[in-house]
Amino acid sequence: MEELEAKFFYFFSFIHVSPGIVVPWFLTGVFVAIVWLGTRNLSLVPSPLQNVLEWVYESLATFIGGIIGEKHADEFTPFFTTIFLYILCANLAGVIPGLKSPTSLFPNCLTLALIIFFLTHYIGFKHHGIGYLKHFWGEPFWMGPLMLPIHIIGELARPMSLTFRLFGNIFGEDVVVIVLSVAIFPLLVPVPMLCLQIFTGLIQALVFTTLSCIYIKGAVGSDEH
């Protein structure tokens, strides 16, 4: 038995749990718990938590519907609401002492961007079938050989753009806050810098969600352009 326990601890001693993994799972757990508590007993006279959740969802539904169009708003609002709230909370995690923003890590930002990239083309083929490929060939038809590589390069640039924009801003903020608040001005800088970090975290979540909605809208209505 002692030998088995020794092998067990020896095996798991090589496993390093990164904050970039723990914090996203923690945020997911918090989301699930809040939504479950707020929706387990839905009522026409909402509880305070249900009222807040409904206000958040309706506000984001209006914002997303204004970008992607009312016709497809119901289909994509739950997904983009989740994306926005997750990125917002991930951006703001660095405000909490001892935590690191998951979006200040390049692999996490790349994963989010790749989700949008593959979802965009999945939605395109789902709505238009093989005819979705006409989007890459372009119009007029005789310009296809020139437009095809341009469109492919443009599509591949999208996830990189989403990744570097989110990663660069959040990583830069975390570094500036750490340097100024710990090494240079530990008493004066933290409050205004943290306020700026909260504001920028909100802006970056809005930018990521807005661009993602535009990409999906292009895939859904690719044959209308």
C-alpha cells in the first residue's frame, strides 16, 4: 500500500496546475452557480438575482441584436452573452489580489479566437451549404483567382487579430499595474490604475464580442453581400 501511495504522489508531482487553467474553471463554476441560483425558481415577480440576470441578458440581447440583426438574434444571443461575460470577468480577475487575468495569457486568448474562427465557418456552411464557398471566390466570377487568396488570408488574419488585441491589452495592463503599484508608487497608483484596468477590461470584452458578431453576421449573410 505504501508503495502504491508513493507511486501516486510521484506521478502527480510532475503535474503543474497553472493559474491560467484554474481561474477559467473557477469563473465557469461561478457562472454556473449564479445562473442556477437565479433561474431555479423563475417567477413573474422576480427575485433580486433573477431581476439582475434578466436585465443583463436583455441589455446584451439588444446590443447583439443591433449588430447581428434581429432575424438571427435569438439564435446567437446566448452564445455571445456567455462570451462577453466570460471575457469581462477574465479581464477583471487580475484586479483581485493574488489572481492573474486568464486573458493575459496568450494560449487562452488564442483558444477564444479559434472558437470564433471555427464557429464562423461552421455557421456559414450550416446556413448556406457548399454555396458558402462562393463567399471566398467573390464577385465578379472572373476575379475569383485573385480574390480567393485575399479572402483566405483575411480569414486567417481574423483569429490572430482577436488574439493579439485581447492578449496585448490585458497583459500590458497587468504588467503596468504590477510595476507601478508594487515597485514604484505602492500607495498612490493602485486605485486609479485599477479603475483604468476595469474600464479597459470592459472595452476589450465589448470589442471582442462586437468583432465576433460581425464575423458571424458575415457568415450568415455571406450570399447577400
